[in-house]
Amino acid sequence: MKITVCLTDLRPDSWVADLRSALPDAEVEPWAPGAPQADHAVVWAPPQTFIDEQPRLRGLFNIGAGVDALLGLRLPPSMRIVRLDDAGMGVQMAEYVCHALIRHFRDFEGYEADAREGRWSFRKPRDRMDFAVGVMGLGVLGQRVAQAISTFEFPVLGWSRSPKQIEGVECHAGRESFDAFLGASRVLVNLLPLTDDTRGILNAKSLSRLNGGRPGGYLINVARGAHLVERDLLSLIDAGQLAGATLDVFETEPLPPEHPFWRHPRITVTPHASARTVREVSVAQIAGKIRAMERGEPIAGVVERDRGY
Ligand code: NAP
Ligand code: GLV
């Protein structure tokens, strides 16, 4: 069995070495133009040339959870696209979102500003019952995040395409319940995949529904930059309708130095760092799935191309 590794801007050496150890019977090589046809590929943002030169790949294993970039390529119908299932990202995403939520709710940013001035300040405690958190996307990462938030006793709502039952989470499903979900949420966490249905879903109309349409809503976007209409967010914050945002993903990455998000006092920016791929765990997961596929067994995380995730 031949495995090719194409990670575009990332160095493949450690991935190749770890895959060789995990699959000692396989021939694992970094991809270069003109390389022989392989059976499976481990990829991140491969170019179209890679797909065109490897038309008989059976499995295309993405070293991330989101497959929007891969689905933008022309892919033979026979090629199975497989995303990472958690693989160490769930706990990181839970840390990141809980940190952003609590930093906002407890006004730690305000205390930090006071501390810089040497000011021993009092900030009135807020009632967490007024800070319902809505999680968009209740998949592998969204469920993990919703459950982590509920341990801090915030009211938690969730929204997905198909109906769900999750303890401690008021679950909504489908477009028909989107407005009710938004209206009942004060803090909105985005963990949707980027698809034709979800592109631009965070816009003036949806964001102004937060908190029952009253000022004070807050956005945490950790999914994809193209979910958000960036100018709408800025207008709503500057008009005082939204309290602010924590953003990890952007329409253009890296975020250009002149972008207003960098210096906005109500916006916290991180460089697509909320949940990094953990190589060791990911290699073990991918190797396990390749072995299962070769035995003809079903595997988790196969992307349904029609729905886009
Ligand atoms: P997942 O398991 O595929 O979950 C996706 C969830 O979104 C599912 O609950 C799905 O509903 C829901 N959904 C999809 N389309 C919808 C629609 N049109 N309306 C309502 N709900 C919809 O994905 P995941 O592993 O949790 O990852 C989510 C996303 O996080 C990834 O696609 C990626 O973009 C992003 N991500 C970002 C980082 C980062 O570092 N910033 C790291 C990892 C992942 P059903 O349950 O009904 O199917
Ligand atoms: C990172 O953004 C991922 O999709 O894993």
C-alpha cells in the first residue's frame, strides 16, 4: 500500500516519519509532482494538480476538521474524503471558547485595564442567567464545547441541521428555529462547517437578533472567517448593539496588518489558534482508519459531499 503526503505550506517530514511508524507495512512518501500513484493521501490544502495527478486515491485524509478548502477542488467521485474527528481538538476548542466567554462575562478585560493603571476597582457581578450561550453546530466540536460551557452553569442552547438531545443543552434544529435560537442567545459561538448554506450566516440580520434584539450580544467565531460578514459585525459593535467579539478565523488569513479588527477595543483577535491539529493523535487516528478501510470496515468522519461536510 502506498501513502502520499501533501501538506502544501507545512513541512511533511515529521508526518511522514510518524505515518511510517504507525503503518510499517506501507510505503509512505512526501508528494512531489510526477510522484507514482498512491492508494491513500494525507493532505492539507493540496493544489488541484495533486488531485489531477492522483486520480485513483481511495482515501483523502484531511489533517483538519474543516473540509471546505478540499471541497473547492475538482475531485473524482470515487475518492473518499475523511476529516479528523476531534483528534485532540475538542478539548482545545472547549478551553478557548470557555476562556473567551468567561473573560467577557467576568469583564477580565476591564480588570486588566484597571490593573495597568494601578486601580483597585469594583465591577458589579453579572448574573449568568442573563448570559445564555448559543452554540451553532452540534457536531464533534460543538457538542464538546456546549457541554464544557454547561459545567459553568450558563444556560446553553444549541443549533444544528438535524434534531439532537443533549443533556443540559436546549437543542434547536433547522432554519425554522434559527430566529428563536438567536433571540434566546446572548453569546453566540459559531462551530458550523463552511458550506453553501452557512456562508455569511453571521450578518447584520442574524447578529442583531441576539439577546432578544436588545444590546449586549457577543460573538465568538471559531469556525471559518467566511461565515461572518465582517463589515456588519463592525457596524453593530460601533452602533452599541453588540458588546464585542472574540474572533479566531477571518475572511483573509493571515489577517492583513491594516485590518480594523486588530486595533478595535471591543474585538479580540487570535491567529486561527483555537484548536490546532495534534500530530501524534491525528496520525494514530488516520492510520487506524486506513487499516479499517483496507479491511473493508466502515469508518467515522467520511464527508458527505452533497451536504458539504
Ligand atoms: P461536524 O462534526 O461536522 O459538525 C458540524 C455541525 O454543524 C453539525 O452539528 C451539523 O448538523 C451542523 N450544521 C451543518 N450545516 C448546518 C446548517 N446548514 N444548519 C444548521 N446546522 C448545520 O464538525 P466539527 O468537527 O464539529 O467542526 C466544525 C467546524 O469547526 C469545522 O468545519 C471547521 O470549519 C471548524 N474548526 C475550526 C478550527 C480552528 O482552529 N478555528 C479547528 C477545527 C475545526 P448535524 O449534526 O445535523 O449534521
Ligand atoms: C482547522 O481550522 C480545522 O478545520 O481543523
